[in-house]
Amino acid sequence: MSAAVLTLPPTPDEVLAASPMPHLRRLQVSITDYEVVITGSVPSYYLKQMAQEAVRNVIGRRRLVNRVVVPSAVA
């Protein structure tokens, strides 16, 4: 008899670590029972949104807090 293999869904930090976008792989994720907080810095608002959407499907019922910063361009 073969044993069943149980695969767990990826965690938010695993999702970002596996991203094809290098900037998303550098972000930090804090996870509690109630919320998932993404922190770090990316060069565009598009990447900030991509980070948020990448983890949205794996956070369950936790609240998502996106604290990723997009530095302003210096003239």
C-alpha cells in the first residue's frame, strides 16, 4: 500500500521567494494568526501591487497589510 502525500499550500513568504520578479523576492513577510504584513522597497507602484496580489490567494482569512515603500525619484 502506498502512502498518501500531503502537500501544503505555499506560505506568503514562499510565494514571494519563488517570484520571477527579483524585487519581490527581496520583500519581507510577517505572519500572525490575524494578519500578513509585507514590508520592503520596490521601484514602482506596479511591483507593490504585484506583491500584494501574489500573496492574496494564500493568506486565508488573514488581513493583508501592504507596507511596501516606493521611493520617490530624486531630481
